[in-house]
Amino acid sequence: MKKIKAGVIGGGNIAEFHLNDMVKNENIIPYALCDVNQESLDKTGDRYNIPKENRYTDYKELLARSDIDMVSICTPNVTHFSIAMDTVKSGKAYVLEKPVAMTLAEAKELYLATKNTGLTNAVGFSYRYLPAVQKAKEIISSGALGKIHHVYAQYIEGKDDNENIPLLWRYQKELAGSGSLGDLGSHMLDMMRYLVGDFNEVIGTSGIIIPKRQKLDGSGLGDVTTEDYFHAMATMENDISATMCFTKFAWGRKNSQRLEIYGSRGGLIYTLENGLRGSDHLKVCLGNELALTGDWVDMNLKGFDGVYNTKSQMDCFAEKMLGIKNTIPADIEDGYYVQGIIEAMMNSTQSRTWHKVSDYIIK
Ligand SMILES: NC(=O)c1ccc[n+]([C@@H]2O[C@H](COP(=O)([O-])OP(=O)(O)OC[C@H]3O[C@@H](n4cnc5c(N)ncnc54)[C@H](O)[C@@H]3O)[C@@H](O)[C@H]2O)c1
């Protein structure tokens, strides 16, 4: 079988995850790399044995290579739209990190452009692929929880409660678009849509806890303009009422997710404690007997073969590209929808009123 030659654009933190998953997949060759920062380019390029002649500081040169089949776009949010649009024009398949764009208008344009080409694509809502989330999907789809009443979602971590962290791109609205909402919240909004359905109306409140950080060029303090926390409520389809907490100021917590879903016949709790595959957990309370005693049952997340399924986003992407199987749960359409919810939530903090998501998104 022909192997997929992959280029990675942006060689920082998340690129390591993409490259690791590429290395583990027998059908993908991590083949080319681009980073505007020569030091990152050299460091990441050397670690993943990317040939020197396939390393670039200008992504357009990488996209011009006809021997590259797909790219992973792992750059800061402000660059997602232009790089992804150029990727679509180049006819290459892509995996794009979240949030997919800075604005809903950009997300919509990218979604429509991609749809017209039929290119294989995925958005980095990587937690969908966890066995606990897949199992939750199976249980909810079977109707075992009955009619869903409530979803309580949180994605919290404590790492930003540190004044020594400088004014990185993620603290600047013009480079990141939003803070904890786009960074952490986008994952949970996607997961909620995936598991129980679409959002109707939203309202949120947000705030900045450390308002100034040291500028990277050493010229003093600069303003933090992205929110450190975002708390929200939503009504979802089928009369579901939901609450959400996304913060980077939860002392001692490290990439912690929690989703509680309650229906007329059962409850389900998904947790992820340190962001790593294998730390996902799912427990359920189904049926009158357990409900009366308040007992919860841990779900077995191993397959029939007794093995924890570690299939990654990249594995699913390769299967789709090669026509083996289509099991990519999250693509640019999902990225676009989530961007609409983000925009509605952000506007609601200004107007301090509920916003209808359908006013933002074209179906
Ligand atoms: N899916 C997830 O769980 C997850 C986790 C972390 C980050 N992310 C997303 O990944 C993206 C990158 O985040 P990160 O933490 O890796 O950031 P980072 O700052 O660690 O890395 C970004 C890299 O991109 C490079 N870069 C910037 N502009 C570029 C350009 N025009 N062309 C080529 N390279 C360029 C930078 O030099 C840097 O090395 C963000 O959109 C973020 O939201 C997703």
C-alpha cells in the first residue's frame, strides 16, 4: 500500500503529538516540516528525522511540493485560516488544530472551500477518539440513559496561575481569538455536540485573573487580552439544560476533563485526569436498582481482545485517506459549528444576554 507523505506546519508543542502519532502509524511517513522559528525547525526536525532538504521556514514552499499528500497545521490560531485555505488550494488533505479560525466568518469560508473539494480533513478535537468517549457515545446512542435532561461539562487546569509565564501568543486576542474558551472549551463543546446534540442558546461570563505578563522582547509588561476563565450555560436540542466551566486557574489540576450526563433512565460520568490516553474513565448508573442505591459501575474500556484501544486521530485520518475505513468523528464541519458556539458565547459576555446559536450558523 502507498504510504502517506506528511508535512507538519508549526513545530511546537502540539506538533510533537501529531508527529508521534505519525511515527506510530505504519502508513504515514513524517516527511517535511515547516516552522518560522529556525531553532524549533532544527530541534523538531532532528528529533523526528525529517530530511534537511524537506525543512522550510515558509509553509508555501512546503505546500508547493507535489510529493506531499497531507499536512498537519499546528501553528498559532491567527495563522489557521490562511494556511488551511492555501492547503485546500494546493489540493492536499489536512489535519487542522483547534480552534479552526479566529472568527466564524473565516471558519465558514474554510468549511465551504473544503466541502467543494472533498479533501480528507480532520480537526484536532482529539479527545473524541478516547475509548471512554467512544463508549459514552455508544451508551447514549443506545438510548440507555433515556431522555437526556442535563449535561455538566468542565475542562480545567491550573498551569496559568503563574505570573512568570510570559505574554505568549495565547494571551493575546489578536493572535489567539479567545483564551480558555477556544483553547479548552472548544474540545468540550465539540464533545457535547458529538454526544448529545446541537446547542440552541448560550450565555457566558469570563474574566482575566493575571492582567499583565512580561513581553517576550523584554520591553516590560504587556496586557493579557484573552480570558483566563469562561463559565457558561446553554440550552441544547431536546430541552437539555447544560452548564460549562473552562479555566486555566484551577490550582493543582492538570488537563482535567469531566462530563456528567443525566437522563430519565441513567447517568454517566466521563473523566480524564491528566490529558493522557489511558487516563480516561467512564462510569454509569443505569436502571432503578442502581439509582436507588446510588451505585455506579466502572465501564471496561478494553476491547474484546482485552486491549485498551489506543487508535489516534492520525490513525483514523490515515484510514480515511487510504479508503480503508471512515471513522473520523471530527472534521471541518464540526470545527465550523464549534466556532459558531464560541462566537455566540463571546458575544453573550458583552451583551449579557442569551444568544441563539442558529443566528450564527448556516445549517
Ligand atoms: N488538540 C489539542 O489538544 C491541542 C493542544 C495544544 C495546542 N493545540 C493547538 O495547536 C496550535 C499550536 O499550539 P502549540 O501549543 O503547539 O503552540 P506553540 O507555540 O508551542 O507552537 C507553534 C509553533 O508554530 C510556529 N509558527 C508560528 N507561525 C508559523 C507560521 N506562519 N508558519 C510555520 N510555523 C509557524 C511557531 O514558531 C511555533 O514553533 C494552536 O492552535 C492550539 O490551539 C491543540
